[in-house]
Amino acid sequence: MKKVVNVLKRTSHILYAEQAHQVEPAYANSILITMHYNLARVCEASFEFNKTETLYKENLREHSKYVDCVIHLGSMVHDRGQIYSASH
């Protein structure tokens, strides 16, 4: 029963997000960008660095001034010793 309740809760959140997107696309897009960034952080914490780098770069293509993405991506590249790449 608990699983059913969780599925229903998630479904209601999805429906809410879809409705929000119809009413206010900019707000819904900002939520999606934040979720995308958070997914990258989870991948980073899970040592999935290739996926993490891809997610950060995708976010930066859309929002080049997303400072947290820049910092985390730069830190990852720096840790690999690719100093030149970290500066670009």
C-alpha cells in the first residue's frame, strides 16, 4: 500500500509540473534546470563523472552563467589535472 501511495504522490507532482508548465513556462523551466543540476550532483556523489560532466555541460549550454555548474565542472576537470580545460 505504501508503494501505491508513493506512486500517487509522484503522479500528482508530475501533473502539477505539467500544469505549471502550461501556465508559466519560465517557472517550470527554472524548476527543470534545478532538477537537472541536482541530478548532476547526485551523479557526482556517486562517482559517475562522465555523466556528471555531461549534465553540467548541458546546463551550461542553456545557462552559461550558472555559477554552481561552472564551479563544480571546473573542480572536476582540475582534479583530473586538466588545468587548461578547466579554464575554458
